[in-house]
Amino acid sequence: MPGNETLGDSLNETSPLTITWIHLGALLFLIIPIGVVCNITALVVFCLSSLRKSSTGHYLMALAAADILFLLAELLANLNNYTDSQGFLLNVDFSHRSRIACKLIYFLRYSSKFTSTWLTVGITVERLLTVVVPLHVGSISTPTVAKFMLLIGPIITTTICIGGALSIDIIKFSNNETSLTLCMVSDKRMYELWSLIVLGIFEMIVPSLIVSICTIIILIHLRKAKKERMGRLEGQKKSLTNSTNHHKSKQSQLTFMLLLVAITFVLIRLPNLITYHSDRILKSFNNGTSHKTREESFKWLVAIRITNLFAVFNHSINFFLYCLGGSAFRKELLKIFCRRRQLNQWQLQMSSSASKQSGRKKSSKEAQV
């Protein structure tokens, strides 16, 4: 929850929990830049390769863009959440001093995360259709349909996330000695309702269920199709052309790559889903607090922070999954980023062949003389 993630006066600065909290912040600042660079690289590969011509390529480009936006918003939201006795640890503050920045950062944080989640759902559902009804998917899943969905989808998700931004504002705290302003929840009742419906149900539970069910169906269908194909090959000679084999191999690699993304999506988000809803259940039984003592509450807060770190990592790992699961992506990656090297090699080959030809002409002229 915004404004509740700072250390504040929860524990002594030298306590193990406080040190753990600071280490988690350092780990977050390591994951986010790596994730941004990797997503930018994936976006470049999809934009410059033949993968952009497919509907899946369009969805993957949008997914990379949404993840980049989320990671940047997450970075801005957390720059000032790790403090020491002298004030802001990084001496950088955006959200706590500007009302517009406060609302905008959290709006981008929620909307990009929500969009990324449902893009993953859309990619998984599209792959399900490709595997289950391959003869009809050509008319259902096209680049034109993908562009339309990518226009309508983000509009819907960003509209849904406006409620979260409206319930967050700058709040001033002051006493006789100091005055402090924090970007945090201003309308707790509105935020709790919005958070339960949008984040708890439609950003965590529903997408995880859809992706899990689709993944299970895909795996079952692929296993069944493999058995049927092996049975047919036993009594028949190989009659498939090289182009057909290449197409099927490419589709299989793409399916495997997207299955890795879907399975990782479910597994990495599961701890965050459990701690989020456990926290809500504990608060409902303890009059709005998750634990009775301050130390127990802070331990729980650290546990939530760890699972949130896993959720952030989910937006940074797709590039590695693409490289691990798809040779087509790896080939396009090498083709794009090694193009200059290949060009230099081609120029050297051309110059050497030209010199050889000139040498041959010269030797032939001398022989004639």
C-alpha cells in the first residue's frame, strides 16, 4: 500500500529486520534496471525482425512496453521508500513532494501492471486457440485483430486503474519539531474496495486461474497430438516437405516459449497473491492490523516486500525466457545485434574477392604477353 512501505519508526536502524529491508531495496534497484534493459532489447528484436508480422509478435511487443513502463514507475515509487535518520537515503524524491507526481506515478504503476497481466492472459489464450483449433485460428487471430485489441485493451485497463490514483494523495504530518509530507492513501475506504476488486481479484486471482487452466489444456492437447502423430508415422512414410516441417518446428518453439512465460507468470506471482489475501484476512480479524505487536507487523511487512520483489521480477524475466525457450528469438537477436560484425565480414570478403579477381586478371595479362 502506498505510504505504508517506508521504514518510519518501526524498529531500530541496526535491527536485522531493518537491515533486511534495506537489502531488499538494494536488490530491487538491481532488478529494475536489468529488467528495463532486457525488455528494451526484446522490444527491439520484435520490432526489427519478422516476428512483428504475427499477432503474437504484436502482443509480445506490447507486453515488453508495458513491463518497461511498470518497472520505471516502480523505480520512481520506491526511490524514497528507504530512509535513514538523516532523511531520504538516495536524496531523491518525486512522489512525496508533488501531488501530480504522486498520483501519476501510482496510476502508471497500477495501469501498466494491470495491462501487462492481461496481455499475458491474452497471449496464453491465443496460443490455446492456435493449438486446439489451428484450422480456424487464422481467421480469429490476425495482426489486424491484435492491433484492435491492443487499442481497446489498454484504454479499459487504464480506466479501471483511475480509482486507485484518485484514492492516493499527499498527506502532511507535523509536530512541534518537524513537518513531513507523504504520498499515501487518502481515502482508505475507497482504496480498500478498489484494491480488493481490481488488484486482489482481477489482477491476481482471475488472470492466474485463466493462465493456469489454459496452460493445462495446452499441455494435455500437445501430449495427445504427439501420440496421434507418432501413431500415424509408424504406418506411413515421411511425406511432409521441408517447408511444412520448418513451419511446424517454428510453431512448436513458439508454443514452448510462451508456455514458459505462462508457467513462470503463475509460479512467481503465487507468493504475492498468498501474502496479499492473507494480509487482508488477518486485518479483518485483528481490527485493521495484520499483527498485534509492532515487531510482528514489521516482520509481516518484510515478508510482503519479498513477495512483491518476486512480482517485480516477473516483469523482468521474459527476455531470458524468450532466449531459453525459442531458437527463433535467439537467431533474430544475434542477427540484429551482430549485423555490424556480419557487415564488416562481408566487406572484407568482398574486398578479398575483388583483390583476387584483379590478381587473376593481372596474371592472365602477363601470361598473354
